[in-house]
Amino acid sequence: MNARWHRAAAAAMAWLWGTALLAEYAFEPRTHGDMEARLTAAVASQTAQRGFAEVTLTLTVEGPAALEVEKPRLGDAAAAWKDERGPIRREEFGGRASWSQVVRLKQVKPGFEPVADLTVRFRREPDADWIEEKWIDIFREVRVPSESPPPEPKGQPSWLGRGGAALLLSALAALFLWMWWKRRRARRDLPLPPESWALREIDRLERTLVPPNRDVDWYHTQLSYIVRRYWSERFGGHALQQTTAEFLDEVRRTSPLTPDRQERLHEWFDRCDLAKYARAGASPDDCRRTAELARELVRRTTPAGS
């Protein structure tokens, strides 16, 4: 596939994101006994910045009154999207509970980027085993909600309706073909070692520090995610699901870091949490220093010869 075709296809996909995908898509429900998880996804027909998509994911889990649901997690492609989460809504009726949350994704990297995978864990009661559901490659397998089309106005040529439907179907087919090709190519690529993946993602994130600068809290949230995932893949554990205090406690008990290095890691997470939750101001130079500290952590914990 030559570069010219690649650029043309990317431009066509960008146009498709902004104009053709006007419908809301619903995945088949995931049922586990008396529990059910459902996901719908919609793409905005117009966005604030041309060529940058906006996707709205609505996750609903229903089950017994004692139902517990963890905070949904986004997958590897999350660095290409900024997520804004709505409030969690929980309702109980007739001995049943319904949990739902809306996750809005805004594209922050130009070009055609796959939507991040979505994972959620839930259980019917506090002592029960967790059940995990994951929606991978969103928009690959979707179905349009069944709705009867409005009647065609009298006197309107029928070929207009057929032509519009054919254009929409052709555009959707082009989208699915593109995503299939991207997924197939990704499968041929060997997975990167944890340290190589982490250093690559830190570099990518740091390149967002150009005018107009991204939100500082979003930047530090993504940087914290990269470090947590690297640590989880390198040493095991549940860094992505733990609070900062839980994660640092596990580092003190199990990591190969010296006490001095552990203290520097603690200070690094304090810096990230301050930017994320207190919305403390930070200049681009401050953000770059934080990224360099993350690189140093990765290099210090990479085995020799890796």
C-alpha cells in the first residue's frame, strides 16, 4: 500500500468521522446469569476542531440490588483520546439495581485513530467473584438500533432515497475495511517490551506540549497511566486499579528500588496528583521535567541487556 493511497484513505476516513456517522450504535448485551452489561457508542456529526473526532460511550450494568461496579478502564489507544466522564448514576427498583456512566472521548492526535477499548468489572454482591467484560475495536462489530424509517414524502423521486442509502453504506464499508486493515497490520507487529512501549508513549505525550497546550491535568493523567501500566507489566500487580497510596505501599514492599528511589517515585506521583486533582498550574518546562523523571524511572528499573 503506497503512501499516496494511505493519505487519501486517511482523508476519506476523517471526512467520514465528521459527516457520515450520524447514528448511535448498540452492542449486543453481555449477560451473566441475572446480570447484564450494555454499551452504546455514538460519533458526533460536528466537532470543535476539523479532523478530530468525538465519541460518546454509554455503559449500563444491571443486576441484583447489591450489584457492585468498578470504574471503567480505557485501553492502549487512550493516549490518542481525552476522556470526560459524566457522573455515575445508580437506581434501584424492585430488588434490582441499574448502574450507568457516560464517557465522552475527544480525539487529541491528528489522523485516523482507533477508539480505545473499554473494560469494566462488576459482581452481584460484595463477596462474589468479579466478572470482566471488554469491548475491543469499537465500531468493528456494531448494529444500528432497529427503527422504522419515516415515510417518503409524496412526489419525491425514489432514486434520491436509494442513492443516499447507497452512499452511506459505501462510506460505512470503507470505514470497516480501513479498521480491518489497521487491525490486521497491528497483529503482525510484535509487541514491544514494557520499557520500549513506555519510553515511546512518553515521547508521544511530550510532543503534545505545543501551542495550543493541552490541559495540564490531562497531561499528568496520561503520564501516570503510562508509568502504572509499565510497572504492572514489568513487576506484576494491579497498579492500574490501585490508588496512589496503595500502589506506593506495594512498591515499598516488593520493588527493587532503593529507599532513595522509592522516595523520588513518591514525590513524582505527588506532582502528578497535584496537577490532576488540585489543577495546579504547570508550565511546559515543568511538564517536560516530569516526563524526564518518568523516563529515568523506566531506565532505572529496566534489566541490563534489555
